[in-house]
Amino acid sequence: QVQLVESGGGLVEAGGSLRLSCAAFGRTFTGYPMGWFRQAPGKEREFVAAISWSGDITPYADSVKGRFTISRDNAKNTIYLQMNSLKPEDTAVYYCAVSYYTLVAVPTRSYEYDYWGQGTQVTVSS
């Protein structure tokens, strides 16, 4: 059984920063790609960023490129999402996910991920 636990969300003013963490329990994610997605009220879940097992491939959604940085620490079984220059439109519940079975090196579609965390709320005030 795999459990992913996100943390680091909160309320921040526009232009501020937050760092999200996602820790994996029950099974290592070393060797597997992971991703961050988000879902705003009334909207579908959307891709934010992903990272290959080695950390050298990191695709981003256009809306966050240049502002967000995804990273991973395989020794700690944890990935991170550093979010800078936050905007009100970044407000959403952020989810991390791990892909154990995909053949894609770095998946960017939600259906390509197998296990999900419970989410952490990020609210950016204007």
C-alpha cells in the first residue's frame, strides 16, 4: 500500500512564495516519475509539473513555467514544489502523485498516475 502525504499549503499574498512537500510511505518511489496537479473550485484537475526518476526531466504547465520548481530527494522519499511569484489564479488544492506502471518517462496526464495524496490547499489573496 502506498500513501502520499502533502504538506506546506496555506494562505499567502500575491507575489509570495510557498514550498509544498510530498512524502511517500509504504513503497519507495525511487525509480519512478512523480507529479503535481491542482484543482480549483469548479474546474477540472490540471497538470502543474512532473519529475523523472532521476530528476533530470521536469516538464511544467505553461501557466507556472518560470515561477514553480519541482525537485525530489529520493533518500527522503519526498518531492517538493517551490512556488514563487504566486498569483490569485494559483489558488487550488494541490495533489502529488506517483506513476508506477506507465511506460511514459514523465507523465503529464492524470490518468497516467496510480496513487494520489489527499491534497493541500493553497490560497493566494490579491
